[in-house]
Amino acid sequence: MNFAEIGVSGYYLDLESSGGKLRKNSEDFYVEEQFDSLEKKEDGKVLVLKLKSKNWEHNRLIRFLARSNHISPRRIYFAGTKDRRSVKVQYFSIPGARYRDFHLDDVEVLEHFYLDSPLTVGSHSRNFFEIKISDSDSTIFQTNCGSVKKAGMVPNFYGPQRFGSLRPITHLVGKEMLKGNYKEAVRVFVGYPGEDRFAEVRKQYYENPDPVMGLSIFPESLDLERMVMEHLVNNQEDYSGAIKKLPDNLVSMFIHAYQGYIFNKILSRRLEMKKFPLPGDVFHFNDEFIRINNLNLDKMTLAFNRGDGSPTGLIIGYDTDLATGAVGNLENEIVEQEGIKTSDFKLPFGLSSRGERRDLFLRFKDFDYDDSSVRFALPPGGYATSVLREIMRVDEMANY
């Protein structure tokens, strides 16, 4: 499966392909959440766990943490989600809890402390990455790293992790939910085959979406899929209820992934158009969103060239401002191609989304490299795969 399936095409620079593959071993991909400050309180009411884990899927780790602490998974708050195939250091917070020893395989408690309020998504300052790349041409790799470092930014695509690297389906589920077609959303979530080792059993359900049959062939390790099918066995035809059996953050992710897919398509087309500010752009500058016109175009272009600010792209919702001019025409065209309306994002179950604007270009800090690895820091919401894709030039998502 290649990047086109998640709406991604085009690059910022004109470079050769170095080739390569990430994550031959989980230890090859290290990511750590970092905070500029956390006001720790001895008498705080929120327990915070700083955990180092390996090969743990985010929602599965939360469920096991909840079980270890005898609480509901909904009581666990976090700053960000991380990819399963990695070594990651991240923070989880639990209001009203006190620390108690627990043991999970491949999970280490690095620290515990207390705060006055729980963490929220995106509340950390940055994510630091240290990534080893295997099987690349080291000469081209280092040349490309130097070019990317000099440029200081890459296209701010949503990476495969938002959609599923081996089974990119979250945006497909989200689109069906927006259309109100929960039966098809369930069929896609449970059965859409990918490139993982469960492709054959998924295919059987996709072709014959019978939950009784599915439960007889799906392994226990596919616990979320089994949860959905068990609900349908006990509540026939309640497909929206089956989706709601999934963790809240995963259900929200379906909608967010579809928004991300549309953003990726907009950004891919924008790279064909221009890679600098244009009249009609909504420009993100000093925490403000400024509409570019002929009067401020030169000023915003100078800011962009010195590393301040970025043109933005549409994260569609029920109350989002589109760009104008040629940029606005592009955003409108892609939304119309998808056959959706802004009002479709007024959803039940607390899933409504107003929409927003997202920077088209991603700036990194502390970039360093050698002949087979890179190190850099990204703001919350930035994807390391966007940086590595610009360097490696490999279209198969499984390589990331």
C-alpha cells in the first residue's frame, strides 16, 4: 500500500531516493514526549505516570493500565498517541488515583508524580525522535538529510500512523460514519483486509459480515474487533452502538482521520501549485490566522522565508473558514470531489467537529544525523514519517 491511499503525493525538495526502511526492530524508532514545565504538587489530585513502553498499541496499553489500577479506561488522560512499533516515553494521568505498583511486560515506570489537573491532548511541548533507517544508500541518505536540514521544513502531511500503516482504514470508517452508514463502517473496521497477518480472516468477514461467523475465526488478540461483533450478536442491527463500544478516542480518530485525508489531498495539490504564501491564503503567524492579500503578501512572504509562520490548509468541519482565491478554489474542489458537506460534521455521540486550519509546512528543531539515523524534535501534531518520507523517497507505507 502506498501513500496515495492516504491522499499523499509530492515533496518539498527535488531529491534522489535514498531508499530504506524504518523499524526493522522496535528499538530503531524511539520517541519521547517532552514538557517545558510541569508543576508537580505533593498534594496534587491527579496521578501522572511517565512510562517507557515497547510494542504497545495505545488503546491496548490504556486498557491494561486501567485494569492494573482498577478503574475505567475513560479515567486515563494523555498528551498524545504514539505508534505501536516503537520504544516510546509518554505520560498518562489519572484523576483521583494514588500510585500503586503494577507490572506489564515491556512497560517501565520511569517516574510518578502528582498534578492539580489532568494532561490534555497536545499539552506537551514537543516530541523528540531518534530513528535508525536500514537498507538505505548512506551517501544519498546523508546528502538528503543535509538538504532537508538546510530547508528547515517539510510538507506537514498526516502520516500513516493516523490511518494505519499496514491497514489504512480509519479514514474510510470515518467517511462512512459521516454518511450515517454505520453498517458499512463496522464492515470496514472489522473486515477490510490489509497487509498484516490477519488479512485472510478479515477478508472472510468483509465478504460475509456475519458476527457469529467472525467470532468463530477472529483470534482473541483482535479484541476490539471481537468487542464490536459481540455487541452485534447481542444487539442485532445496532451498528452505531457497535461502533460506540470502541474506545472514545478511537471513535473520534475515525472522524479526525477522514479530515486528515482531505487535508493531505489539499496539501498534495498545493505542492503542485506553489510552495510559498499566495493571495487568499490563511497564514498562521504568531498565534494568529491572517488572510493574505496584495497589501501584506510581501511581509508574510518575508516572515515565511525567515522561518516564521506557514500557509494553512483546511481541516474541514461544520464551522471552518476556507481560503479564498486560487487556494480557496482548490479546497472547495477537493471537498466537492469527496461528496460531503460541512453540515455532515454535526454528528451525534459528541463527535461533532467545528474544523480548523493546519500549517501546510512542518518545521523541526535540533536536527542531526549520521550515515543511518536521524534525530529531531517536532511540535505536537507533527509526524516523523513526514520528515523521513522527504529524506527516503519510498512510496510504500510499510517501509515506515
